[in-house]
Amino acid sequence: MIVELISSIFLIIGGVFLLVGSVGLFRLPDFYMRLHAPTKASTLGIGAILVASIIFFSFKEEGINIQEMLITLFIFLTAPITAHMLSKAALHVRLPTEPHTLNRDKVEQIRTRQAEPKD
Amino acid sequence: MKRIKENAIVPSPFTFLLLFIVWLLLTNSYGLGNLLLALFLSIALPWLVRDIRSNTLRVAKPLKTPGYILMLLWDIIVSNVIVAQQVLGAKENLRPGFVAVPLDMREPLPITLLASTISLTPGTVSTEVSEDYSTLYVHALNVPDEQALIQQIKQRYETPLKEIFGC
């Protein structure tokens, strides 16, 4: 009963963060900002759901079940690379940025991988 | 700075341990046969890819890594809540921006770890690194103060990584 309660709480937390990620994907104005929402929601949202899974199945079945840790590990390895490749691709095809983006004039410099000039 | 020893049977103890544990978790069986297979794979796989990972830095202070991972996990939780508020709040208050972070490190492995750390903490994504590894370009969802963000990234993440890798 207690176990079910705790894992339900973690499931709800995870679900809320995944929902916020999807809302962000829908609401935010430009591609670079939209990129933040899903890549981030996955880390904590899926993390909380996996914690719920670990707690629930460790008590329900015999022995501690930590295979879920592998999923976390793979997400932590792949999420930053996905985000990097997506933003790299966005720069490459020159997707528009929000007009009030800070340092908007540096986009060309970033796209061509130049160093920031020292002042 | 220490580089991995190319000719050793176990060039990097961490890769060895990681592969060993991941294999055991993946197969989820802990018999003698599977332990031997895990041992074999965690020696053979690094050997097979030795040309790709040549000249990699070794971890100089391994005891500092758990602290770094815990700090990262905590930061992920805290900033997830902040980003959730920003996403649900008024869009007009957000000031997105590209920020150029000057790097003190010039080694590909620590820079990759720093870039991944930045991408994992919500609100910031590593977009690109300059070809000479001197600047890391970060896109942030909300930049109220550019210098403060640069200082935070350098102090909170780059300094411990420099210590861990001794560079």
C-alpha cells in the first residue's frame, strides 16, 4: 500500500514534467527555444517514472531491480548529443531566431565554428 | 595530464568497470559463465576501438566524480522546476540568447563532458564549439545576465572538470 502510494507520487511527478515538456514544445516561439522543452523534460520526467518503477518492482518481486538504471544511463548519454545535433542542424539550415534573442548577430560566427574574438 | 596507456590490457579502468556492470545489468544474470563473458567483453571492446579513442585523457582524481554527478543530478532537478515555470509563464518575459563561454580547457574529452553537462541541465543547450576549442557556444532559454551565466558555467562545472582531469 505504502509502496504503491510512493510509486504513484513519482509517476505523477514524472507525468507532470513530461506534460510541461510537451506544452513547451507547443508554446515556445522559435526552434532553439522549443529544443529546450523536450530534451529537458525527458531527463527528470522519465527519471521520476523510472524511480517509480524501481521502487514498485523491488518490493513486488524478490530482490532489488535496478535494470532501470540502464535506461537512465542511456538517456543521459544520448540526450545531450541529440540536442547538440539538432541545434547544429538548425544553425546549418539557418532557421530563424526570435527577434529579441541575445547575441543574434553571432549566429553566423557560431555556424562557421569561429572562436569568440578576445577583447 | 595523464593519457590512457594504449598497450595495457585495461587501458582505462573506468571504461572496463562501466562495460562490466552494464553488461551484467543488460543480461540480468549473474552466473559464472556470464561473469566470464562480461570480463571478456569489457577487455575486448576497448581493444577493438583503441584507434578511435587514442590519446584520450585519463581521470586524474576519480574520487571527485561522485560529487560532481550528485551536484549535476541536484542541478537537473532544481533547474527543471525553473524551466517548467518559464515554459508555463508569460512568453514575453523570456529573453533567449546565444552565449559564448570562453574555455580554459583544450582537451576534447573534458569539453564533451562540459557540453553534455550544460545540455543536461535545463535551460541551456550546448550548440557548438569553436574549431580551436577555445569557445563553447550555449543557447539559453532565459538570459537575464550574460556574464552571470558564463561565470556560473565556469565555476560550477568547468572548475571541477578541470580538477577531475587534471588539466
